[in-house]
Amino acid sequence: MTLPRLRTLTDRESEERALLPRVRAGDDTAFEAVFVAHYPSLYAFAYRQLGTREAAEDVVHSVFRAVWERRSSWEPTAGIEAYLIGATKNAARNVLRHAGTVERVSEQCAGRGVSPGMSQRAVDADEALAAAELTAAILDAASLLAPRCREVFLHRWRDGLTVKETARAMGITIKTAEMHWTRALVQIRERLKRFR
């Protein structure tokens, strides 16, 4: 009786290496395979670093969004897993650094009797118009998404649901909701370049 051959780490690396040219060419299926294979471990790592579900989700999504945006030149020389862990570690470090800065500014404001959210003047008409234009542009860009992708985006962006709540509301898996959310962010960001 012959035992089935176990997949080794090198088998997995070879399979992932075969996905790279497809990801670079913009193949959604290949990108999704990388996403599904690595999201759980990256999320767990980011969660250990940041301590909140939302921050961990945001960091991992930003890493995958950056990969997709730069896919045509993506070359993870040390391997896909090593690249993604390094990128997640750097992104988490940046979040922690930013949180430290916000905390210091809040303490300085509190020492002066000023609330960090206080504005020295009311929002003027130009700013209100710019915000309304941006909102309209986001909704316009969302209308061009694939139906499921659009539904996930609107649940998260407009309704403020978490990925888990979105998955439950739509009757899909959390992984599927995460994939659609990341895909929506990439596509909408691309369409909103004029607002930068």
C-alpha cells in the first residue's frame, strides 16, 4: 500500500511561484488564491501586534491592496509568505507609530484645555462641497463594481458593518467578504485618483 505523498513546504512555494506571473498579469483568481492562503496568518500576526480586530483587518487589507496596485512589478524575492509577513509587520509598526503620535498630541491639547476634535472655525462652504463631491464620486465608483463586490463595499462603507457582520448579512463566508472588500477598495481608489 502506497501512502499519499505529503505536500512539502517547497511544493507550496513552487505552487505560489507559479501564481506570480498570473498575479502580475492581473488574474483575479491567482490573487484570490494568494489572499485566501495567507490572510489568516497575516491577520493573526497583525492582531497580536495591534490588539484590535479592526486595526488588524485594516493593516492586512492595506497590504493586499498595495500588492494588487503594484502587481505588474511585484517580485517577492524571498517568497510570497516572507514578503507578506514583512509588509504586514511594517504596516502594523506604522499604525503603532501613528497611534503614539496621536496620543502625544491629545495629551498636549488636553494640557492646553483644547479638545483634539475642536475646530478653530466652522467648515466653510467649499469644504462641504468638496466632501459632497467626494461622497458622490465614491458612490459613482461603487456603482461600477461587480454586484457582490458593491454590496460588500456598501455594507462596510455606508452602513459601518464589520467584515464579519457583512458576511453574516449577505450569507457568505468571512474570507469571501474580505476578498470583495479588498477588491472594491482597490478599484474605487483607482477611480478616485483625481481627489488626491
